Amino acid sequence: MNFTFQSKKLLWALVAIGFMMLNSCNPDNDDDFNVADKYASTYSAKVPLEWNKLMLDIDRYAPGYRPPAAARMMAYTQLAAYEAIVPGMPNNNSLAKHFTALSLPAVETGKEYSWPLAANAAYATSYKLFYPHVNLSYFDKMNVLEKAITTEFSAKVSSEVSTRSIAFGKAVAEAVYEWSKTDAAGHEAFKNPRPSTYTPPTTGAKGEKLWQPTFPDYTPALFPYWGKVRTFALKESEKTAKPPIAWSEDPNSKFYTQAKEVKLWVDNATDEDKWIAEYWSDDIFELTFEPAARLISIANQMVEEEQMKLDEAVELYAKMGMALSDVAVAVWNSKYTYNVERPISYIRRVMDPNWKTLLNNPLKSVSGMTPEFPAYPSGHSGFGGAGAAILTHAFGTHEMTDDSHKGRTEFVSKARTYTNFAELGVEDAYSRLPLGVHFRMDCDEGLRLGYLAALRVTQLPWKK
């Protein structure tokens, strides 16, 4: 048969259409796909957002996971989620080469992945590994969330893509967990948060009285060896705070003046002071999530408000987790280096034997409490500084209304509004003064360490 040129063009067009139709009828053939259409940036932040919301619920009731162990858990789980989708983030680097001994699986070249499914598997696997001891009801919640997200996103890809993506996310999470095991001081430390092997020193080299378990509950020291935990970005030389103000009982001394400020603030606290002190507390196990998780709560609100994409949100959470973890190491290392006594001990001994803080536990009807570790520097201040700096790095100058405790009835739960994240972090830090549990120097140095931890994390090689 003698085909004309136009006839041949028509024939080849029909053949091409036939191949396209054949390929579309074979959902498991994903060797040919538009990579750009499958970047992590094309998906919403639903997966990390839902998992981090669930984490806030678990954090409130997870034994042993108060600060700083909770911050460390957040860092490893958020890193796993980041590494599970970074192959779909063309402008970002994996951080595996930066972290010694972290060996991660690789994606199959030229194969399609569903990054929401990979992230979902990474979060689900991580939480089940890091929370082996929580109430079984939380495992049910994890399974329900994992299944719901798997069902939703598996329906959008072939079974081959779904299986491959889930397997990759799970493998990454398991690899990150194995790396966590190489940090003996931190891994599973939640199982023994108050080791009986630790006896706090009573007197310093210059005769100063040092921290001892405090009135009224006299709970033993929490995580006294946390300074040995591995950091993600802080250098070893940056893990120790500047020396505190010299201890003294002289009424003309700077130390006495700082104690007097705390006493006067508590004794004359206004309703606003009490609200701020209580609003940021997050000190009581099973009453609220702990103070590191508070910054994740604020990040959740920003992820929703800004309608962030999957890649943006996972990177934000990874940076936040690492900064919170690193500042926790620096703060706790410094606490047990200097062993500065708490205001409650100093004031009751030197100024007023009947004085109490404003920190109460409504679950056990105990009043006038103080957290169970040395004063200097402040952990809340470290978390507030680190979190505020990471949020500023991500969003710039941005007004923020925090409703972390919306709906609570045990305390004043209405939202507070800030002109920027720095203001939010500072209020978090200095809320410890009207509460009566910290000196001003504790908050000053905690903030500095938080800012430094955030800076070092943002300096990691995130971008190509």
C-alpha cells in the first residue's frame, strides 16, 4: 500500500495514542512519570500536622518523657520524617553525611514515590519505637491515623508506588532509631529519669549552698546525666552556660537582689502576672504537654495558618526538634555543672520560712512546687528562645495568637497574642519569675542558649 506523507503522520499519531492509552491502563507501570509533579512541595502538610497533633496528646501522658527527653524524641522523629521525603525535595540535602554513623536507605532511581505515604510510615514507625510504654489506647490512635492516611493517599497511586513508599518511610525511621541507640546517654533514658545513682552535692568549692530537692515534694533530681547526650548542631564547647552570678546571702549582693525580685513579684503578683505564669507553665505531668512540646503546638498553628506544603512543614519540624533537643542538652548540662539552688530554697532559708511559689499541681492538690532540678539556666527559657528563633527563621516578623490551651477549664485558657515570635519567646522565658521558680539570670542565660542552638541548627547544610 502506498502511504502518503500525511497518512504516515496520522498512523504514527494513532500508534502513539495507543501506547499512551495502554500505559494509562497499567497503573503499576511507573517508570515513566513527571518527577516535578511528584515533588513533596505539591502536597499539603496534612501528614506531619496530624502526627504532631497526636504527639501533643501522647506527650501529656508519656511517663518519663518530660523535658529534656521529650525534646530529644521530637528531634529524632522529625529527622526521620524529613529524611523520608528529602529525595522529593530537589533543593534540599539529606543530613545523613553530616551525622556520623547515620546510615540511611536510598530510593530506587527513576521510580515514583508518594511522599505523604513515606512520611506517614516514618512518623508511625518512629512513634511506635520511641513510645513503647504508653497506654495501649495511644497505640490504637497511632494505628487509626496511620491507616486513615494510608487509605487516603494509596488511592491516588498504584499499589506498587504505595508499597514502595511505605517501605521506604519505615526503613528510614528504623535506621534513625538505630542511630539513636548509639547515643547511650539519651536513648531510652526516659525509662530511668531519676537515677538513684545520683546524689546532688550540698556545698560548692567556695562554701555556697547548692541545689537540693525542693519543698514541698522533695522529688529527686530529673535527668542529672543529660549533659552527656549527643547534640545535633551545638559544639561541645557550647554545651556549658556562662558562670552564674556568685552565690551570696549578703543583702547587698547581686544574688540576694535577684532572689528578692522573685519574692516581691510572687508576693505582689497581679492577675495578669498570675495568668502569664500559669499560661506558660506546662510543668505538671498529665495536666498539660511539657514545655518543649509547647513550641511544637505553636508550630502546628503556624503550619495551619500559613497552609504550608509537605516539604516546608517537615523541614520546619525537623529544625524545631533539633533546636529544642540541643538546647535541652546545654541547659541540663549546665544545671548539673553549676547546681544553683532554687528560689524556693534560698528565700525560705534567708528571707521567709513560709514563702511558696505559685506553681501548683491541681491533680494532686500540692501547692508551692518547683521543678526537680537546679535553677541555672532555665529550661523554659531555652525552649522559648530556640523555638522563637526557629519560627522567626521560617516566617520572619509575624504576629502570633497562641491558643495552645484552648478549651481547658483547669486554668485561664484564653489565647494570648504577640507582635512577633521573639516577644512570644521572651514571655515564655520570663514567665518563670512571677511563677517563683527561677531567678532572672536563669532566664537570661536560657534564652541565650536557645538562640544559639537555633542558630547552629539553621546553619546545618539543609539546602543545596
